[in-house]
Amino acid sequence: MGKNAIDNKIQNLTILGLLIALVAVSTMMIKVPVVSTEGYVHLGDSMIFLSAIIFGKKKGAIAGGIGSAMADLLLGYTHWIIPTLIIKGLMGYFVGLISNGESDNLINVRNSISLIFGAIWMVFGYFIAGGIMKGSFLVAATSIPANSIQAFAGALIFIPIGIALKKTKYFNQYA
């Protein structure tokens, strides 16, 4: 393996570690507890969208799943670690799969569809997980409004951050 290949692997691993930390920290920093979900509304979804749209489906899936699961672990929501790992990991994967991060214009049809799909997937995933964990899909349905606000707020917060980062030359050389 040549020096460039090793440097590239180290660079990718470093970026991935930073994205995981970004998702975890943004999930933990500003959180609003929600009684109906036994969880909290947070900013982490905006960073999952950022990871997936700008860096692709693989980094989006890993950063979304591991970063969000780490936040659950560190905040004491241990019963949600596995569902969160799966739901947020698939959220990052789907958003990265659908989106067009190659485009200079971050606001485009594919990215908009990916944000909407990612938000809907997250709400649906937590509805199913909550229904299984609580033994009642009726009880789990009470989480839909708060999870919808969190998901779509994450999409809206991502847009100005993503546009600003996409304009920087330094950031683009690593995306």
C-alpha cells in the first residue's frame, strides 16, 4: 500500500471520527426533554443530514448511527441505543443515497427529497421501535409530533449550515 493510499485512509478515518463527534455533540448540547417520547428534541439530525449529503451515504450512515447511539449512551438513554443505531444509521444512509452532494447548489430537488425522506424515515422508525418497546403502537403514536418537529427542524437547520460550508474552499477539498 502506497503512502497516498495510507494518507487517504487516515484522512477518511479522521473525517469520519469528526462527523461522529459532531453528531454526538450536537445531539447532546441543546436538548429539550419530551415526556411522550421518553427522549428529547435536539440538533443532531441536522448534522446527520450534513454528513450524508456532503460526505455520502457511507459516512452519513456511520456518523448518524454511531454518533446518535453514543449520545444516547452518554445521556443515559441506554434502552434506545440499538434502535437509535439502526434508525439513525439508516437515516444517514438513505439521505446520502438519495441526495446529490456533488452539485454546487445544495438546494436542489434530490437533496430536498432526501431531507423529507430522512425525516419521515426517522419518525416512522421511532414509531415502530417505540411500539415494540412499549408494547403499544397507540402509545408510540404520541411520539410522532415531537419527532416530526425534531426531524424537520434538523432539515431546516442543516440548510444554512450546509450552504455556508459548501461555499468554503477548505471544506470542499475534503468532501
